[in-house]
Amino acid sequence: MQQSFYGYTDNECMDREVFQMGLAIIFAIVTLFCVWGVFRSLREKNFMGLAFAGLTVLVFGAFTVATMIDILFGSGGGGGH
């Protein structure tokens, strides 16, 4: 059984990478729906909906970008250890 740098086996590292990629895809889908909500709220002049959709875009967009950066350039699912 081959151990990787973080003490995980190769299969466990692959499982973490697949999980993180799925998480990034879900974050991206939520972000896209909220961007649609921002434009819809602007069109209908619904400023409360605009505030909530805008905040959600910022939060989920940041998580999407951070997760993609971690997958592409970071440890690739090292678990922060």
C-alpha cells in the first residue's frame, strides 16, 4: 500500500480530490443561480432580494474560486494538515 506525502493512501487522496471537485461544481452552480437572481432582482427593483443574492454570490463565488485554486495549485485535498 503506497503512502502519499500526507500519510493518506493513493486511493484516499483520489477520493478527496473527487470530493473537492464535486464540491466546487456544486458551489459554481449555486453561484450561477445567484447571479441570475441578482439580475432578476435588479430588473424587478427588489432591493432586499438583490442584497441577499449579491451576498450569496460573494460568499459562494469566493468558496468556488478558493476550492478551484486549491484543487489546481494547492495540495489537492491534503485536509489542511
